[in-house]
Amino acid sequence: MNCFATDTCATMRALWSELEAFDQLKHVFFLPCDSHRLQLLLGDILNLPWFTEVLEGAQCIARSFLAAPKELTILWRFQRSTVIDVRLSSTFLRAGVLP
């Protein structure tokens, strides 16, 4: 073992201190889990009142396009013609959102 990854709560940090005291683990790198931190951060952002308003507005726009097939087709064509969409459209194509 050369790395020990955990979440970043006080219990895990206390565990690091305990484990670092062992001579057999002096070579081990203790690493807080960034994906866990990002998950916590996104959870906090999703609970912000202003973000909820933005998300509801975006969902309203998305529902409007889904209810209007002609406009949705125009939007898809426009998205496919933009440079920025190269990465996003492949994600949507894999997810089955785009035809």
C-alpha cells in the first residue's frame, strides 16, 4: 500500500494521525478524497436558494423545448454547429438525449 484515501471528516483525520504513528506506514501517503469534497460542495450548492431558482428556470426552458419538437430540432442543429458543443453533445448522444 502506498496511499490511503478517505473522506475529510474529523474522524478520518484523527485516524490518519493514529496510522501515521506506525513505522510500517511511514511510506504511506494519506490523501483526503477530493471526489467526496466535490460531492459535499455540490450538495451545498444545490441547496442554495438562488441556485434553486436558476435550476427551476433551466428546467422550465428544457421542458419548453421538449414540448416543442420543431424548436428542439432547431436547437439541436444549432448546438451541433458550435465548437463548444463538441464535448457536450457526445455526452448527450451517449445518454440518448440527442437523436
